[in-house]
Amino acid sequence: MTRRSAILGTALAVLTTGSVLTWTLNRDEDAPRGGATGSGGAGGSSRTVVIGVAAPLSGGLSSMGVGMRNSADLAVRTANESRHVPGVTFEIKALDDVADPAKGAPNAAGFVSDEKVLGVVGPLNSGVARTLVPPLARAGVVNVSPGNTDPVLTLGPDWASGTRSRPHSTYFRTIATDVDQGPFAARYLHGAKKTRLYVIDDASAHGTALTSGLTAAFTKLGGTVVGTEQVDPAERAFAGLAARVRSSGAEAVYFGGYYDTAVPLSQQLKQAGVNVPLMGGDGILDQQYVTGNPQAEGDLATNIGLPAEETAAGRDFLSRYGKAGYPQPAGWYGPYAYDATWALIEAVKAVVTANGGTLPDNARAKLPQAVAGLAFDGVTGRVAFNENGDTVHRRLTVYEVNAGNWKPVTSGPATP
């Protein structure tokens, strides 16, 4: 995902004011720095490893970001309670980016300067990732995202023209990308006999990547794009656009962007008599899209991966999340944040094992290679990465608003 700015304030913004939220499970603030903290005890030496979490913890997309943070915390709790890495205790340092790219670089500096931070989970938004990932990479800090879908982050700026080059060797992600989402949506619309499509995006990296892939695949399947338009993500008045869509004879509307812009767009299209589904990517797949929007019935969205409720591992995650007592839901990205955090935990375990059972002083430098070599069964499926840092587990799901809730319609592989 990507975002220029977060627009809507929510109750969660009040609950999470402040730019730095540090969740401490067993932290010794007076311990020496050097990649981890050390403390003595009856059972011998103990080391504390900090995992950074970058996410929108306030603002319009905080419902997604807080679920990410909580899920990362659950992974850390699980590792600590089971002593998954003997001699190591994990904790989380969460920094709020408000879904604002301007926060990426300073948050990266906050992680890099804390030598206890060995890796970072996040961010949610690809726009933030474009400013967070480069300084993390320069400092050699491994980064696993559960939310970025911008292909540029793993394939380079010229990927669309066929030239692919990995720009950041420290960056990985547990979800598929917009390279997959757009064509997957196009195939669904084609199968639903929608032949005339109006395409709109918010001019963001996420939005344009979605619509470019969708448009190419939809026209290749024989469909016709009857209109295209870009909107400012802060815009809330779409009467003129709705009139143009109505006169185009479109059988469906596709929007590349986020739910805070998509909600008024959906409402005003229906109010103008455009009684066709609005479809989007994972950026609109949030209960906030449905809340207070009765016009959303029948609208569609794609999401990366399978519904957590449909797998045993996913159901187990949701059960443990509920029992942990978090006041906010895990959200769509929670399971992927859990797996991203667990990937860092497994990487630390691999580094400790290779060092004879102790955490080396240069553990931060060793983690990127350790993450690259991982392969394990997570709560979202098989977690492993290809040569570009992308997940090898690329499945997607189409959801539809039905009776006031997003419900899965069909799932399938990224490629037909």
C-alpha cells in the first residue's frame, strides 16, 4: 500500500497520540548498547533484541496500522513465552508514521540509531516505504513488510518495461504485489461479464500500479476501458466525476487508492444513478469502507492471500489474538505482520544457532542473509522469499460487500 497523507481521524488516533510507542516486554533501559542488551540472572546471560514496527498508529489508516502493531506484539509474546530463541528476549519499538511519507526517513533514523533494533516490520504504505526503506538499507537493517505492494520496492523503477533489478538487499515482504492484484481483478471482472470499465486512481504509487496492471490485463482479455481519471486523495466531492461515469455506460468502476477516498466516491456514484459495482485493491478492504456507507453493498475488492478464517493456522492466529485481549481487531494485515515478525525471530534464531548458541555482536549485519534463507509455515501459509525479496506464496482473494460486511467470493493463484 501507499499513501500521500492520512485524512480521516478516528477514535484510535486519540488512543495512540504521540509519534513513538514502545511496547516493552522485558527491557533493561540501563543495559549496554551493541546490537542487543545483556543482563545476568540465575539462569545465565540473557540478551534483549528489539524489533521495530513502522505503521500508521494514528490518522485515517490507523485501524490497519494498530492491528499490525498488535499482531507483531503477539508474535513477540509467543516467542518469549515459548523461549523460542534460548537466551534471547524480544521486545517491540513501534513508531507512528501516520501513513505520511515524510515520516519515513526520521522513523528510519530512529530505528537505525537504536543499536538494539535488529530488524523492522512494516511499513503499511508503499509511499512511506519509499522514504523508510533506503536509509534502513544503507544502514544494513533488515526490513520485512506485511503491507507494501509497490513493485518498485523489489523490482526497481524500470520493472514495467521489463528491466528488473532489486534495489534493496535488506528489504523483504510477506505479501504479493500490485503486479498481481490488477490482473487478478481484471480476470474476475472479465469472468463476471463486465466488458466496459471506468478506471480511476489517486495518482499514488499504489493506485497507479494497480490501475496500470488492471488496464493492460482487462484490454488484453477483450474489455474496453471507457474512461480514465485521477483524483486527489483528499477530494470528497465527486458529482462531476459521477456524471461522467454515468454517461460512459460503464458496467463497473475500478478505483486504485484507499478507503477514505473510496467511501465518498462509492456513495456519490450510487447517488448519481451509477448502479454498478466499484472495485478496488487492498487499500479499500477495510470495515471503515462499509461503516456508515450503505451504498457499498455489492462493491468489490481484492486482497493478498487467503482469508485467515479459511485455514487452520489462520484460525489459530485469530483465536490467540482474541485471547491476548487487544482492544482493536487484527485487521487484514495482522496475520502478515505476525509472519513478518516471526521471520525476524526465526532469523535471529538462525544467527544464534550459527554462533554456537549466543547472539553475536554483529547480529544486525547477519540478519538480512538469514531472512533470505528462511522457509517456514506461517499463519498465512508458506513464508519464504525469492531473489528479489518478494514472497513465494502469491495467492489472492476477491471480496464483496454483502449484508454490511466484506465476505470472500473467490480465491486463486496470482497467475492463471
